[in-house]
Amino acid sequence: MTESNADKLQAYLDGELSPSEAEALEAWLERHPEAARQLEQWRRQDEALRELWALPGREPVPGRLLAAARPPARRAAPAWWRQGMAAGLVFALGLGGGWYGRLAYQADRPAVAASAPTDSFPRQAAMAHVVYSPDIQRRSRSAPTRRRRWSPGFPGACAAKSSRRAWPRPATS
């Protein structure tokens, strides 16, 4: 028996051949008894496999299989997690209520709100500038500036030279 004949026999056994092909194969099987015996063996093997793996008709499913097929039950969240969420919610509500209460308290006291000027910082800066700027200009004109220069007579020593001298400068002509 060739491989193509075996494929045709399997297709015949599975019912995949057209009626005309099935008639031609049956005529061929009458002329080849060894192929007919092989086909009968395959048919019995197929029936045995179907009986072996057949689904039970009305037999109830065992409880252990049902239990294995059920999805696992959801575990309840730990109590500390819920307590933490409740504490956070209470804290947030208290913070929001306190903030709202502070605003409501200030709105009830218009005298306090009016006594705090909104432009106090720029006003204070301008006053500080007016008061202290003449003093800084006076100090910068009157304070002697000292420059350090290297003294060649003493290696590593510096001599201070003042731009303001205690004695009068010689007249230049």
C-alpha cells in the first residue's frame, strides 16, 4: 500500500471523501483485500479511542473538579489598610475644614483685614531706600580706600597705600 492510498483510506474512514471518490475507493478495496483488512483494523481502533475518550453522558461532575475550576476567592483587605485610609480621610477633612474656617473667621473680622495693607512690602522698601541711601553715599565719599601693593624692600610683605593722605600734596605746576 502506498502513502497516497493510506491517505485516501484515512480520508474515507474520517468521511472526508466525496461520494464519487468513496465509490471508487470501495471498488478498489474489493480488488485489494489486504487494504480492506487494514481499513477494518483502523476502524476498530478509531471506535476504541472514541469509547475511551467519550464524554460521560449524564454523570455528575465530581466536587473536587468543580472546586479546582472555581476562581480563587478574593481575600479581604487587611484591617490596617482600611484604618489608614479612614485616618487619611479624617485628616484631609480636618485640614480642609480648618482652612475654610480660617477664611470664614477672617471674613468676619474686616478690621483685621483692613489693618494689613497689601502693598506694605514695596512701601517699606521705598522708605528704607530713602532713609539709608544718603548714608551709604556719604560713607563711600568719606571712607579711605586702601590698596595693597608689593613692597620690593621686604619680600612677601605688602605696604598699604591710602588714597587719602594726612599731609597736603605738593603743588604741581
